[in-house]
Amino acid sequence: MQLDEYRTLGRSGLRVSPLALGTMSFGDPSWGSDAETSSDIIARYLDAGGNFIDTANGYSEGDSERIIGDYLTKRPGLRDRVVISTKFARNMFPGDPNGGGSGRKAVLQQVDASLERLGVEYIDLYWQHCWDQNTPIDETISTLNDLVRVGKVCYIGLSNTPAWAVMRAASIAEFRGWAPVIALQTEYSLLRRTVEGELFGAARELGLGVTPYSPLASGVLSGKYSRENQRPEGSGRGKLAEAFLNEHTFAVLDVLRELAGEVGASVAAVSLAWVRQRSEVISTLIGARTTAQLDANLESLAVTIPEESMSKLDELTKPDLNYPFEWLATLAAPVQQSGATVNGVTTPPYKRKF
């Protein structure tokens, strides 16, 4: 696969690359990348054929959006060929109760601020960064619909939102003829798979394109970590990684290293390929603090994990899903055995499928 093998995002005509450039690290050199390095990363990604750049109003207190905006401003004509997605909900004005969240007042302020920092007239994909428990869902969706109608936003998506709220938001939009929800952004990796229950189910039912973030589990699946080296030098997100460091993770890394040797790729490339090969996934967000890290992540496009190895990884990292998934699984057992006779009729094996 190549970076310019674009696919449509959900039930929309928006075409995006199979790997999106995540920019959470832009603008914070203490653990991420400074403005110059961030611009180099953007250039390398676009030159390789990528077209999907993801940011948020709260990344580096707005500096991530500013860096992207500065890059686009210096290259007239580039903006229209790039898909820019950003997010709202982060409170940029501590102490102001309406400075963040998903209420109408907050969203209208946030979208204008993001447009100004990005230096653009419209946002291609506008994400709710996280579910706002204090705002009615229909208020948020109606506000986003208004933004689409006036041309400030092209498409809308939901991130870090419970499945029931995703279903309600999408259903309200559908039944009222408003701009549809087209995509779902959620954390997803070999070490975080519980989204395969409710959220992936909602995505399949609604036709939402899934764009996973943190596919390397905060760098734990990059190949830098091991039983012997649990604090690798140069790790930018060490504290986040600590939550994953346990024997199960190291067992997964053992299998990944073995598979990486078989396919001639890095552990990170294999980990990213596993996420990319999931049927629900449309575009995977990759982060990079250097151009070298970006190049390493892009190498995953050349990796195709064999079906047998996919099954091995699937079984090793099988998630424990909440009720009623375990209960529903019992209904898949045979109801009648082969050759059973009912009223003189011999019936074949039967399994209920959902």
C-alpha cells in the first residue's frame, strides 16, 4: 500500500490517506518537536503522498494549529489539496465555564479561534474531542450542522465518545436531515482493543470511518521497550507508557519481534500494520517527533501481516468485552446436533449468527 492510495472516510466523499499525520507533539519541544522540525515533518508527509493532517485546538495550547497554519500560508495553493481536521471541547480559558465544552456558545467561539490559528476559511473535518456530559447532544449536533451550512466546516466526527452517545448523535442528525456524523476517532492498538465491542459495532452499523490514535500504545509497541529496558532513552511519553508495562505486554512484544523478523520489518511497522488491516479502520493516526520517526512509521505501509499471524496476534490480545458480549457468545453454540430428528425430519447443524 502507498500513502496516496486514498479511501473515502465513512459514508462521505472525503478521500484520505491510509495513514494520517497526528500533530499532538507539534510546538512542545520539551517532549515533542519545535516549529522548524514540525514543518519538516509536514513536508516529508505531504511529499510522500499523504493528505490528512489531524490536530486540535488544545494541542500545545494552540501552537500545533499555528504551526500548520504557518506552513500552509507560506505555500499558496496547497491548502485545498490537504485535508485538515481539528477538534473542539478543550477549555482554552481556565476559569471561564463557557471557554470549552460542546455547548453552542463554546463551539462557535472555538471554531473561529481554530480558523484564525490555522489561517484557513474552512475546516475539512471537525471533531468533538470528547463527550461533554453537561451539554445535550442535540445542541452540539445542531451547532455543528449550522457550521456545515455556513461553510466553516465540511464534515463532522466524534472522538472519545461513548457508543450510546455516538448512536444518538448520528441518529438525531439522520432523522432531522442535518449534516451526518461520518467518522469516529478512538484509541486503538494491540494493547487497547475494548473498542471492538460497542464503538466498532456503532461504526459498522452507522457506516462511520474509524481513525485510531495511539496505535503504538504511547510508544510501547515501537520496539524500544523490553523486559530488560523499561525506560528507554529518548522516550517522549514515558509516563504514559508505564501503564502498559506488564508481563502480558512483554509477551505481545516477543511475538511481534518474531513476526518482524519473518516479514523483514520493524516491530513498530508490524504493530501499525495490524491496526491498518482491521476492517473497520480507514486511516490510522501516526505521530512523530522527528522526520526519522515519521519515515519509520511510513514503512508500515509495505507490511502485510499473513492471516495466520493476524489470528495469532488477535488471540493473544483478545479483549475482555463488557456485558452482554460474553453472554451473546454463548448463543453461537450449536442448538441442534447434526442428525437430530424433529417430527421425523433430520436437521443439519445450526448456529445462530449475529
